[in-house]
Amino acid sequence: MNLREVLAGAVVMGPMTKGSNLPYRRLCIGLGAKVLVSEMVVARRLKQKRKSEFALIRRAPNEPVFAVQLAGNKPDEMAWAAALVESRGADFIDINFGCPIDHFTRMGLGAALSRQPGRIRKIVEAMTKAVKVPVTAKIRLGWKDDERNGLKQAQAAVEGGASAIFVHGRTREARYRQAAEWDAIAEIAAAVTVPVVGNGDILFPHEITERMASSGVAGLMVARGALIKPWIFREAATGTYWDITADERVGI
């Protein structure tokens, strides 16, 4: 699979804990989603053979392009998990370097790794050596507003062999409290050699058009927007608003 071609102009359904599960992804597929990412899967829990974690890597039979997002901080453990999810049918594997949830950052996962670009490179490198499918990285702009290193994270991931970078346009400190910084996303997109997919505050068709035109990204990722209105994928495909009725909402 040529990931660059897959991501060109794509609106990707992003990973969301308790959100991008298989039933909801199937709903979004029916509404036009073409590239979908699982909710975050913790590599260590897979090694522990937790059934609940294995449920997260199941692929729907009609899933056009399916990625599994893995979280972990040990290169060897992440390489093992990557090989496992590749064997279960993932088209590409994303790495979570951006989750802001305290429970996970205290474990050294997600956005906690934003402070360690060297470890980001090692994790990506170990995973790319373990699998044949593309490996990508999802990052934020940094740990805190005065501790921004989004470009360093992206460059470290590319040095490790990442095929694309997904950039959420906020720091971990900002979480979801302020507007996504698309100028910062654009700077990263202009500076790295792999496709960059921008993420943050996309809910309407005109925003899709404007972000694609102004930021230099290869594609867009929609997460919370897909929970609010899963028909955003249909709107993205047509470029028009769907004036959905109450009966149509109930039908969905």
C-alpha cells in the first residue's frame, strides 16, 4: 500500500478512546469514511493477553483502510505489538505520542513521550524494522505552551522511518481548551519530507476545504467531529452540508 497516495486529500477518522471502536467505525464507513484508525491500544496489555485490548484491534470486514494505534514506551515491546497487529490485518500502524490523559502520561505513554524525541526515534525505528506495513506517528505541538517541540518530534519520527505524521494542533497542556493552531501544523508540514495530516477543530465542509488549501497538509484527521456528526465524511466527499432531519438522525 502506498500510504502517501492513501492520505492525499483524505479525511481520516481519528483514534478516540471509547470512541473509535469497531461498531462506531462501521457506522462511519456507512457514512463515507475511507481511512479509519482504532482507539488507542496499549502494547503492554496485548503482551498480557488482555481480551479487552485484543478486541480493540479487530477489523470490520468492510473496512477500506484500517490502522491500529499503539501506545507504549519500550521499543522492543512496541516492535512486538506492531508485528502482532500487522498479522491481524492492519494496513498501517500509528503510534500515540499525543494522548493527554493523566492516567496514561503518568505511565510514560502518549504525550509524556513528547519530551523525549530521542525515544520517539528509537520506538519508530524498532517498529519499522519489525513490520512491512507503514508506521506513522501522532503528535501534539509539545508538552506545555512554553515547551513546544512539535517539529523536533516530527523530525525524530521521520528519522526513525515514519511514513507520515499526524499532528494535533495543541500542546498537552492545552488539551482541548483552546483553538487548534493550524499555523503550527503548517510549519511542520512544510519542514518534513513525509506527508503530514492535520488534526483539530474540523466540523464543517468549508473548514475541510480551507484547512487543505491553507496549511499544506496532505490530508485531515477528524476525531471529536466524527462523534458530533458522523456524516462529516459524507459532507467531505460531496463538499456540501447535509441538512439532516430528525428522522435521519434517528435512523443513523
